[in-house]
Amino acid sequence: MARARTLAYVGALGRAVRLATRAGGPSLGDRAVAVPRMVKAVRSGEYTGISVGKLALIAAGTAYVVSPVDLLPEAALGVFGLADDAMVLGWVATTLVEETEKFLEWETAQGRGPQAPPTVPSDVVR
């Protein structure tokens, strides 16, 4: 059972890497600057593609990885202590790639985001 779960996790991470690096897709920079817009759109109720709870889990995972407090401390367990950080970081990265992909597609469909043409006030256009 644990082996199947590990293989599924590795498969999801591989799909996320392919998605994040595909030709013509959003760059990692585009995805990074989309995260605050996504959080704002979720909090306002405009975007329902991800829940507030999942956003909270992503934030908690990020905090866990950067925190010096670990479930399995590196100082005591060496390389094995890095395993929990690697698993959490992998989940956060995979989830962010997948969720920003959906959000950027939604933004484009809504005519919003950095790809959207700027709107000109009607009194300027003749």
C-alpha cells in the first residue's frame, strides 16, 4: 500500500514538472505572481477552483518547510530527517503548479490577468 502511494506521489510530481516546463505554458515567474491574485480571488468568492482550506494547507506546508522545527529533525537523523521536508515541499510544489495552471486558465477565460488587454476608458476612445 505504501509503495503504491509513493508511486502515485512520484507520478503526480512528474506530471507537475512536465506541466510547469511545457513549451508555451506559463513560466514559474508567471505562476509565482499569480498566487496573490489567486488568493485574493478565492477570498472574494470570485474564483471557486480551489478552497480556502486547500490554500491554508499550502501555506502551512510552506511554513513547515521553512520552519526550523521538524517532525524528523535533520540534526538527529541526517538524510532521513530531510525526507519529511522533501515530501511536504513536493506536495506544495505540485499543488501550486496544478492550481496556478487552473487559475491562469480561468483568468484568461475571464479576460483578466496579465495577458488581458488593457481597458481604455470610453471617454478616451473616439
